[in-house]
Amino acid sequence: MTRGKRTYVLDTNVLMHDPTALFRFEEHDVFLPMTVLEELDAAKKGMSEVSRNARQVSRFINELIERGNKQPIEQGLELKLPQGIQLDRKAQVGRLYFQTHNFETNGTGKKRQLPDNLILASILALREQKPDAPIVLVSKDINLRIKASIYAITAEDYENDRALDDFSLLFAGHAELPKDFWDRHPEVRSWSERGHAFYEVKQRKDEDWYPHQYLYLPGDNDVELRVLSFHDKRVTLQIVDDYRGGSHTVWGISARNREQNFALNALMDPEVDFVTLLGTAGTGKTLLALAAGLAQTMDQQRYREIIMTRATVSVGEDIGFLPGTEEEKMTPWMGALTDNLEVLATPQEGGGWGRAATNDLLASRIKIRSLNFMRGRTFLSRYVIIDEAQNLTPKQMKTLLTRAGPGSKMVCLGNVEQIDTPYLTETTSGLTYAVDRFKDWRHSAHITLRRGERSRLADYASEML
């Protein structure tokens, strides 16, 4: 090995999380213990995302072996990218090595045969063979990294799947303007069109704006704007609609704060095909998304129906143990959506008969679907709500968003403080990934909701407990 070249030992969970991890270590070498291959083999059966990834890793390795032209496996396999795979990485490639010999585990019994212990033993044996070569264990398992530290083995988390380095840098979707904003833009042009007011200003170097970003100027000259378009360093701003009171509501729901008003503007805009709402419990994400969907499906006839789904903790696993149809099986997971639907389905008059008629009407236009069966589908003129999107991996998020057909709108809701999927973090969640990747697209919008609107009890509990 050349000086400065490292050998990365990959844990099974890294490959199950990202099959392309084999090719993401640039000029450095990759080592796979036999235990990792055995765990991949055990996980290959099934229709879950983990099983698909395990099968993809096996296909990658088989292709590398075939490219090796039957050269001795001990010499390693050149880690050239397979056809159809494009990664943002340097041109240098390392080699893939396998554990080709047995080693002593210093004891017998089940405890010594745990996969984690076998991986550590293979690293210790490799370190004895190549004492001068830097060896690094890459694992998403915190406990395995702790064990490695006890044995003085350098261990790292797999970070190539991070959407951004620090979650606090995530695009919020809205920003406060400086008090002297209008003084900074003396050459402003304003006009009215179709009941909306517009401004055109020249963008300054310190103004880093994105399409459909919402801007507000608090104080006596309170104004709320959204970035509509960019043209030759000139930015068109539009005054947003006010859904905070009066008769201007969405399916009987009015915004209770500035961020909710921004969210309703994005949800009701036909030019926005993809909306992400990020916020803690009680900020109104589900209620706003449902109200906007009902208004555009029932009143405006913009969409044919609403499809509601969510990322369950066991996303992709079989839901057959629950009785009934697909919709009945998903019902236990959809408590948050049905709770909000009860609020929206309450008619002003008609008594019990009116409530029953309203529920039947809404049930005919709202479908609950499982993420298990999204692959291969195409949604035409549908309003799709994806709840608990923080539990999706970037690959699962891509699978869902590519289901959108003409005339459809996708709305992703989530709270990154409540990630339940193993090995996902705030910076690697599919929701974070989507927010960061779509912020430059002129047909998407994102709003981070920060203020809870449930009750004074809920607000006090979230603050004090």
C-alpha cells in the first residue's frame, strides 16, 4: 500500500444502508470480513428496503469479481464504478479485499461468536498482518464503535450519506428582512395584477434567496412576501395571501401564526408541486396539509382525490399480520391523520345526519395507502400526503417522489426530533435530504414550523418537561 492509503473495514449496516458505499472511499482500500458477507446473505430474502440493498451489494461484488478475470482474490478487486452508477468522487480507485483466512477468537461459546465480535477479531488479525497500514472501522452501530475504541481500533460513522454537515444549517424556508430593507432597495418597482401586489428589486450580494422562500418585515411596516422569480439579478417578490382571519380560510381553518400562513400559501399554490413541512408536534403540519387538500379536491376540483400515507417504523415490512384490506391495515398507523380529519369533517349544521354524510363524502375522496405498495405506481392528479417522512431514507424518499404523475402534488410532513428508523439521523434523513436538494427548484416550497398551537397545557408541558 502507498503511503497515506487507508483500509476501511465496512460493517454490514453500512452496506445495507447504502449499497454504493463500496465505491465511496476514493483511492483507499475496502475490506469485508466474512461475517459481513454472511449477514448480507441472511438479509437478502424479502421485499424490504434492507433486503433490496443486500441483494444490490451482492450484485456489485459479483460484477467486480467477474471484472477481475479470475485473478487471485487475495490480490484484491479494483473498485471501478459499475455501469449506470455515477458518484461525485475522485477518479482514483482503491481495491476491495476479503477475509480469506480463519482466525482465533480466543475462546468458544455463543458470546465469542457474535457478529460484532467476529468483525473486531478480523480487524485485529488484519492489523497483525499489516501493522504499518492505517485501518479504520466504518459502522453506523454506536455500540460497535465503542467496542472498537476499547481495542484501540479507529472507528468512524458512515457520513457520505449526509445531506449537510450541521442540521442547524438546514434551509428554514422563511427569513426576517432587515428593518432598513426598503432603504437598501431604492430602485424598487411595484405593480398589481389579478388582485396581487408585486415588487421587483435588485438582489444584493448578502441576500441569499431561493424560489418560494418567504420573507417578512416585522414592526410598523409589517409585510410578508415570497420570492416568486429571478431574472437577470432582479427578483420578483409577491405579497402573500393572508389566511389568518375573516372569511379567507382554508376549509374552515385559519392560520394562527406567520409560519402557518406561509405554509397555507405554499399548500394552496398550484405552481408548487412539492411542499415539505418540518416542525415539532402540535405545530399544525397535518391539519394544514389536510385542510388544503380538501379545499383543492372538494371545492376547486384541482385534484381527483387525496392519498394519505406515512412511514411506519417497520416501513417496507409485511403488514399482513393485521386483519382486513390495505386501508384497514394502515388505520392503526394513521391516528394523527384521522384525529385531524375529525376536526375538518365537522359540519356547521345538520346534526348527526350531517356528520355522517360529511364523513361518507370525505371517505370517498380520501384514500389511505401503505408505503409497501408504492413501488411501480404513478399518481395522476392526486394530492399525496406523506406523514412521518423523517423516517424515510433518501432512497425511499426518491422512490416516493418519482411516483408523482402529471397534475399531482406531494406534501411531506415530519419532525426530525422523532426519528425511529435505525441508523438514520437528523442530517441523513430523507426529509432533510429532500429539503436541501429541492430548495433551488422553482416548483417546491419548504416551511419550518416552530410555534406549537395545541393548547396551553401542551405548550407548558413541552417547555417544562
